[in-house]
Amino acid sequence: MPNANILVADDEKSIRLTIKQALSTQGHDIRVAVDGSTALEQLKKAPADLLLLDIQMPGMDGIEVLQAAMEQQPSLKVIMVSAHGSIDNAVDAMKLGAVDYLQKPFTPTELRETVDRVLNQEAMDS
């Protein structure tokens, strides 16, 4: 899916910038949010094709944001991102609708491959 609308929700500025740079080169439209509530506000204003969502954020954590985002936009594809990953977190996120899980630190190549796989899966499903 070329030119996907991707929202990145992560409280770490360096991660937001890395993701934006890595995915912008592929022609995607990248928006960023510094926390979960900002991400949900952005989704209300403009739906996204994909949400890259950090699990550990101040205020609303990623699991809470995932639940609210899926209620708001059921067709949204979500990739959970975490440096504090555990199998339990991944399983919980998948049960709530996340389609993939990316462990920090990741390389730009790993990120692009994961995003491409998720977006291409969406294209094959439709």
C-alpha cells in the first residue's frame, strides 16, 4: 500500500523521528503523537491506515490506547512497539486487535519490513 497514512505514538522523541525518517522515504504520510491521548485526538480528526503504538507511555499506556483506538476505528491496523516487551504484553495486544509487535531497539530495515508486511496483508485481505 503506497502512501499509507501512518500515525506514530511514542513518548520518546528519538523514536518518533527515527520512525518518521525511515517510513517517509517510502512515500508514507507520517503523523506523530507524543502520548496516547494526543494519538486518539489525531485519529478522531483523520483516520489512519496504520498506528505504530508504544506500550509504555505516561498517562494512557499503549494497551489503553489500543482499546480506545479499535473502538474508534475498528479497521485500524496497529503495530505495538516496546523496549519492555514481554510475551504477555504481545499476547494481550494481539487479543485486543494489534496485528504485529516490534521490539526496541529495531533497525530501519526491520521497521520497514514489518510495516510493509502489515500493509500488504491489509491489501490482500480486501
